[in-house]
Amino acid sequence: MLIWNTGRKRLRHLALATLCVGLAAPASAQIYSWRDGKGNLVLSSHRPGGPNVKTFAVPQTDAIRATRPVAVAHNGLYDDLISEHARNNGLRADLVRAVVQVESAFNVNARSPKGALGLMQLMPATIQQFGVMNPFNPAENLRAGVAYLRQLLDRYQNNEELALAAYNAGPAAVDRHGQTIPPYRETQNYVSRISQITGHPVQPRGKQIYKTMVVVDGQPVSHYSDQKPANGGYEVVSR
């Protein structure tokens, strides 16, 4: 009986010593924080590029859930819609898919503090311009987002870099900086990330794009293609 009590005391002392060691030297790691392009606070155990990143030593990090970089992945749920609207507007489907990935990570209910909504993060002015009734409807959101991207490509003579920069920062910012990518880290990272996702650099200049009008459900609709129409009227919108 005496031996059992002694053993129990030893176990108790061992447990207490272990606890004290754990309190004296808690597990810790560096956690980095910054604001992403949509104004959201991001916490990560991986240091991103750029100077404006705050570093924190966080104890007991096993209890902290941090943002981790992940490979681009989606289930292909919207591939048909993306391909349809990309084709109708003379855009590469992989370019549109990359914009959706960067803008919302394919979250149809995505919202930003700046008021951007849905898959392609449409701003209120874009929603109004393209007559979007429900920005969280994938078909409506992609229709307007791709049409707006096409509009920006027309504005910058099919220069994908400038169109993407304008999609992120606004065309006024691109024009204010002499029609170059604005010197904003967010915008430069935006264009770079899309290039990485598509697997090749976005094109600074594209081929000639032809605009024709087709009738859909009794309504005239603009159609874009890099193939010259065999017949009928057309307009060259970029070279």
C-alpha cells in the first residue's frame, strides 16, 4: 500500500513538472498579417512578399487556424458557363477562369468590404451597367463580368495586362498612370497571380478581334471573335 501511494505521488509530481515545462515554453510561431485586395484581413504562417506585412509571435499556435496557400482547384461546376461567355466575347476561357479564381475562389456568395459581389466580384456600377438582377446568380454574374472584361480589352486595344489592371484598380487608375499597370502592389500582384494560374503570361497585345451583332431571343447581342466573319457586316475592335 505504501509503495502504491509513493508511485502515485511520483506520477503526480511528474505530471506537475511536465505542466510547468509546458507553461514555461509554450509552442509558438510567426504569424503574418496583411490586407488582401478586397480589404479582408489575412493571417498566415507563410510570409508573403512586400514590405507592409506585420509579424506577430503567437504562442500555442496549435490552436490558431491560419490561412494556408493552396493549389488552384475547383470542381468545374461553372466551366460550361465560363466557356460560353468567353467564346461569345472573344476571350480565352482560361483567362476568365483565372479571374474568377482570384476574385472569389469560385464562391458565388462572395462579398467584399468595397461592395463587390459574386463570382467575378461585380461592383455596383457594373451591376447597373449590365442590367444584373441578381449578382449572386452565376449565369448573370459571369455574363456581366466577362462583358465588362471584354469592354476593358476593347478600351486598351486587347492588351490583357492593362485590362486586368483596370478590372482590379479601375480604368481611371490605368489612364492616370499613362496606360500602364498602376504602381500598386495589389494590382501588380493581381496581374501576376492570373498569369501564374493560366500557366503563361497574359498577353500584352492580342490578335485582331472582330465584333458582329447576332439576334438572341429577338434582341441584338454583341458577339466577338478572333476569326474574321465569312459574311455579313463586322467591326474591328482591336488589332
